[in-house]
Amino acid sequence: MRRVRLVGALAALVCAVTLSGCSSDEPSDAVPVVADVNATGRELVTKFVTILQAGDMVALNGFLDDSFQIQRADGSAADKSQYLENPSKVKSFVLGKELTASMNGEVLIVRWSLVVNETINGKEIAKGEAPRLSSFLWHDGSWHLASHANFALPATDEPPVLADADAVGRELARQFITILKNKDTVALGDFLAGAFQIQRADGTGANRLEYLDADINISSFELGPDVTAIQETNTLTVRWSLQIDETVNGQVTGKNLAPRLSTFIWENGAWRLLSHANFNVLAADGVPVLADPNTTGRELVLRFAEILQSKDRVALAAFLAGAFQMQRSNGTSTDREEYLALDVNLTNFALGEELEAFQELNALTVRWSVKVVQTVDGKPVSEVFAPRLSTFIWEKGAWRLLSHANFNPPVA
């Protein structure tokens, strides 16, 4: 009897030691005590979407339970192996404010919502806030996603009721011009509604396909201070203004602040541009009113000298007005064609400090001085500061040199 008890005690001791050793090497399957179920639920769903955003397939495989299934609102579904072959591709996301989690034993269920920019089965889904329902199982020392119901809003989802339509209108207008400036045709295609049309003040217009094919180059832009937007169910009309430096199909548009009228429609979960009225006048009819003619004048004469120094005949031809003429103090003169044919070698130059410019409608006169190291058709000019008088005209969307009086005397 004593021997039996001893054997039993030894067996119990061995068993205890064995269990103790095992517990140090394997995770405990005891379900943790969760003080804040909602906080844990938010952490888990955030982890899920973050893994998708990172495209971390190893982490996704470990996070999904072997029994995982997903069901979407569009009727598609997948088990774990199918989902790992074709997971959702998440670009960006924001969790909704409301989240409710409940827990029973080793099961944790989370009801939540999500605004997400993602692609599923090659299709971009609606970007509105939509509900989700996820269930997690505790095993092997961590929570695993067992099921997920994705209620992504269909393309016909209800438009949001805008609390501040003007602010949304301004943001949409800014987004539109920024996309054009970046020449992002993919983003532009997504931004335009299927029935998009544009009408310009010069009589030209375009539909969606024609506009996507247009050659638009924007150097800079600034939205006007006033924006008025009105929402009517799924449409948003925005009246705004824009100052822009751009060319459209090679045509320079006016750079003055000009009105715009845009209509947006809620389509596929986002506001998209349905129609756009562009009241930009042509640059020839829209001469800029210079706030500081002296600064503009200095920029123009500096550009003139730099073009001569670089011997860039293409740039010089573009800079000279069609009726350009030049008069020198030695009695010689040239027209545009003759000046373009001259052999001008400008080695170095320095502008004088004094400069005065005046604008009169589409003309800008600039009185200035310059010291040059230069030869004209092999003859050097004096290397002292000497006066100049230049007249620029606003022509084809830019200031161009119309006449130039050069008071440099030749070397005696």
C-alpha cells in the first residue's frame, strides 16, 4: 500500500513538472480579462485594415483564423485561402466614430464602420462610410479574425447632407485645378462624372473623353476669395473664381481673376464634376493690371539681356513682338527680321539700379540702364552704363518687346 502511494506521488510529481515545463514553452489558451471590450475591438479592426494597407501577407495569414470567411454587399465571398490569393487593396482609411463590441468566452464580435479608399476584385468601391461586422476567436495566445461582413455602400448610396456647402465647394474646386496642374489623368478620370461637359468663353467645349485628351498645362493658380455653393439632393452647384497661368491646347488663357460655374453630382460614393463653365477670356483681351510695373519691367529687361547672352534665337523670336523695331544712337536701326539675323555677342552685363516703368492699357514702357561687354556684328560697344528705353506690348498672353532705343555709342 505504501509502495502504491509512493508511485502515485512520483507520477503526480512528474506530471506536475512536465506541465510546468510545457507552460513555459507554449502560450496559454486562457482567454484574457478584457476591461474595455470596445477599445479591444477597435484595436483589432484597426490592425486588420492596417495589415491590408501594408499588403503584409505573412501578417494577414497569421491574423486570419483557419475558419475565416468574408461576405460582401456585392454578393462576392471568400474563405481564407481565397482571400489570401486576392485580398482587398487599401490605399487609405478612417474608422467611424461609433463602434460596439461584445464578448462571450473566447468570441469577440465588433460592429463598426469605415470610410476606405480600396479596390476589391479590381473594382474601386464607394468611398462613403459603411458598416462592418467582424468576429474574432481567441486561441494560441491571440485574437484571430474568423468572419467579416463588408457592407460597402453600392454606387447608388445616398449623398451626405452638407453642413457647410461653401467649404466643400471650395475644396472640390481646389482639388479639380490641382489634378489638372499635376497632369494626373488617372485622378482626373476618377474625378469627372461620366456625362461631364465643359463650355469655355471662347466658344470651345468638350465632353469627358475630349477633355481627358486635352493638352492642359498649368504653371500656377489661386482661387478667388468668394465661393458660393448650393446643394440640391445629389447635386452641388459651385460659383467661384480663379486666377490661373495656363495653356489649353496651345492657347494661352487670360491670367486675370475670372468666374467659374461648376456642377458636381454624387456618384459612386463621391462628388464628381458633371459640368464646368469656364469664363476665362483669351489673354489678348485680358491684359493683367500690374500691381508693381517696376518689378515686371526689371524682370522683362533682365530676360531680354539673358536671351541675348545665351544666343537663344528661338527664345528671342518668341520674345520680340511682330512689329518690333530697334534704334541706336549711332543712327542704325533694325526691324524684327533684321535683328534676329544680327551676330550679337553679349559676354557680360549689369543692370543699373535706377529703373522706371509705366503701364498704359496693353503697353508697358521701361526706362533703364545697362553696362555690357558686347559686340554687334563684330563691333564692340562701350563698357559703361548707358540708358535704354523699351516698350513692351501684351500680345498672345505675354509681354513682348515692341520697340527698343539703345543709347550705347560705339567705341571711338
